[in-house]
Amino acid sequence: MSGFRIFKTEEFDKDYAKLDKSEQKRVDKILRQLMERGDKVGKPLAGLSFFREKKFNGKRLYYLVYRDILVVLILAISDKKAQQATINQILINLAEYQQYIFETLRKKGII
């Protein structure tokens, strides 16, 4: 099995830019883990096996795993205080995230 492709949202990019260098290195390490074994990293959320979080330094990295097409979409980073609001927002936008992934893969000629 080949590795997972990683895609990132603009929200993730903004959250990532706010992290200090040590936290960015930790996130980079998590992203490498996700490329190798995306659906085995982190903890499932909201009863959905494909919606996951990985904790680091008191923060949480949220992502969706599309196992059938070997894609991980990195969504956002939040602290414990904003956790529920972040999860709720992601759940509202699940269909949009899926559409974004398939459109991106089509543009790249992957599907």
C-alpha cells in the first residue's frame, strides 16, 4: 500500500502559522505519520472513524481520512477551549470538504 496524500485547508495554514517553531516541528512530525498510516493515527471523533484528532502540546490537530482514495485532509488546530466549536464547524462542513478533495484530485488528474 502506498502512502496517503496530504491536503491542507486555508484554516489549517493560518493556524499553523501562529504556532511557535517547536510546535510546527511537532505538527510536521504528525503530518509525516499521517502520510505513512493516516487512518491509524489519532483518535476518532463524533463517532466517525474518518474524522480524527491528534493531540500535541495541549492542542489538537483535526483531520479527515479518506481511506478509499488514500487522502488525509488537514483541517484545523485548536486548543481545548475551542475544541467543541471547532468540531461542530467541521461537522457542518463535511460535504464541502469531500467536494473540495474530489475537485482537487480531478484538477491534478489523479481521478
